[in-house]
Amino acid sequence: MTDSNVFVGIDVSSTSLDLCCSNEPMIRNFSNDAAGIASLIEMLVALTPKLIVVESTGGLEKALVLALLQADLPVARVDPKRVRQFAYGIGQMAKTDAIDARVLMQFAALASPRLAQKKAQNQAELAELLTCRSQLIDTRTAHQNQLARTSSKIARKSLESVLSHLRSRIERLDREIEKIIDNDDDMRGLDELLRSFKGVGPVLAATLISQLPELGKLPHSKIAALVGVAPYNRDSGSYSGKRAIRGGRPRVRKLLYMCTVAALRHNPILKQTYQRLRAAGKLAKVAVIACARKFLRILNAMVRDNQTWAPKLLLETCK
């Protein structure tokens, strides 16, 4: 029998998968390996659930989510923090694998999270290369900071050797990222389009291509919220709190912010916006975030209309 109104939560650990379905009280357990995932998929295909929710667990869920997408099952990968807040909201303070699976099932039924999308092989590989590059950049920064504070000759020699190796690895990743984009017609076209706007470099373009497939497909307000640069209200009664950004996709938001700071020096559109906001009394960081939103809005319009940047397109970004 099948039931299209069944919701499923799956708690993922390194060795096991705990599954809870809304149509039965029992928690099912599967091994987190190829055989266990195959058995789980076989069961869910017969069940035809309306939605399956899995937490992001540092990559432990990757094989499961990929298998669910390949089986054309509706799956959403959600932020664990958001699920924990949901659990507190419904009065569930205890935490075990079985309890988490049930909470995820309830989250699927009540929260309507965004469905994961199946990525093309090139897009998935590009995302992994960018993740690796980001991690190497963080490691390089940590070692550079340590080198600046180290006086020991032996320690400095060791750090310099590590930094030299990290630089060569990062350069190799950059070449591989460029190769993947150049060998894919769709990616290459989108890369050229994005980089026609001053301030978009190869890393930001590759990140948007791999991490933000919704670019050009959503209204400006939704794409800003998706990235995490949309300010949210904090009002209650007569109290009006400060607006603040939150949520979104951290890697995209972080890189967009850094590129915005750099673009404020060379991009006249963003530079004028920043100067106007500062003259109006806005704090520096508030003005930068506003410029990042405008940056994203312009890119969203360019991709939406499939047009490279031209000054006359500025008014179109407001539509």
C-alpha cells in the first residue's frame, strides 16, 4: 500500500540511519552503508512519501541524500540548529537518535522545508572543489597568523614549508575549478555573464554557479533571504528593534560580503550606494550589507534576463 501523505524523518549517524514515518509509531533502523541505504530506498519507493527530511551532519548524510534524489524521492536537507529550535518549540527537550528521527518527521509535516535539488555531476564536483578550497584558505590564514607571531627559527621554517604546500594545492584547485567550468557550456556561459559585472571574480562566480542554482529564478527579496542578506524585523507592540540579517547560506553570504567590500573601491554603482548610505548616517557594516543586497539583486536580474552587465540595466534590477 502507498500513502502520498506520509512524512518521513531520518536521523543520520556515522554507522546507522533511524527512520520514522508518520503512518506508524515504530522507529526503523538501517546501517549507514550501501546495503542499508539500498534497503531504506526500496522501502521508501514503495511508500511514496510526500516529504523526507534529513539533517545536515557534516557530510555523513551525503550518500543517503544522493540515493534519495536518484530514486526521485522528495527530500529536504535541513540545518540541525533549526530542527533543535523546532524541538524546543514543541516541548521536546530530550535528545536521542530515535527521538531526533521523530522530531524530523514532525518537522517535515509542519515546517515545509525547501526540497533538495539533484545536481549535475559537474556542479556537484565543482561544489566539492570549492569546499576543499575554502578549507585550505582557512588553514592557510591560520598558519600565516601563527607565522607572524612566531620567533623560533625551526617553527618558522616548518610553517613556511606548510604554507608553500598549501599555496600549491590552492593553485591546483583553482586550475581544476577553471577546467570544470570551461568544459561545461552552460557553466561557461553563466560564468562569463556573472563576471561581466565588476566585482565578480572567478571564485564568486563558481560559488554562485554551484551553491546558488536559484539565482535568476526567484524574486529579489527571496534570493536575498536565501543567501542570508535580508534584514528581519524585531518588533513587538510599541517596541521597534534593530533589523538584522540571519540564516541563509553561510558560504555564499561570506564570499558575497568579502567581494562587496572589495568592489566598493572599484565598482562605481556600489561605491555610490555606499557613500549615499554613509552620508545618511548608516553604520559602515549596515551600508556594506545593503550594497551586498544590491550586488546580489543586480546579478539576479542579469541571470534572469540572460544579459551581461551594461549601465542601462541598473533600472531593470529594481523590477
